[in-house]
Amino acid sequence: MLDKAIIGKRLRKQREYFGMTREEFAEKADISWQFLAEIENGSKGMSAETLYKICTEFNLSADHLLLGKENLSNASTPCVALLSKVPPGCTSYLEDILKAYLRTIEVIKKNE
């Protein structure tokens, strides 16, 4: 049986990782921010269609959201292959660097 609360926590963690508000994330996923809040809080589940939209829009793994599985061993890009080699104790540093890099790209794109 799927645990909606755990799935919601995983989704929230991903949204926060992207540095997005519920409103921003929900707009890109084509759902209401209220529904997103209910999913994140575990009070509602999502349809397969909503899961598909979220996974494709944000390049997320359904296995991770639903089951908590991370499988980087079948890396499909050089970047993913490199990320799979980062020692566990160093991932938080790398996440900070990548977040800063992505914020910089966003600023550059807005100023173009």
C-alpha cells in the first residue's frame, strides 16, 4: 500500500530542492497549489496522470517519489554518472554548489 504521507514528504523535498514555492511548482505541474499542499501533507494522493506530469516537468523519478528508490547505476548522461560517484558525506556540499549555479543561470536568463 502506498503511504501518501511519505510520498508527499518526498515531493515537498524535491520542490524545496528546486527552490520553488508551492504556487510556482503547482503552476508548472498544471495543478492547483491547494492540491499540491494536500499531496505534500499526505491528505490526498495523486492520479497517475498527475504523477506523470510532475515527473516529466521536473525530470523526477516516479520510483523515487513512490518507493524512495534512487538508481543512478544505469546513468543515462555523463552528468548523472558523475553525480553517482560523489561520496555520501559530500552530497550536501555539491547540492549547495548546484543550487547556486542554477540560481545564477536563472538570473542570467531573466536579464537576457
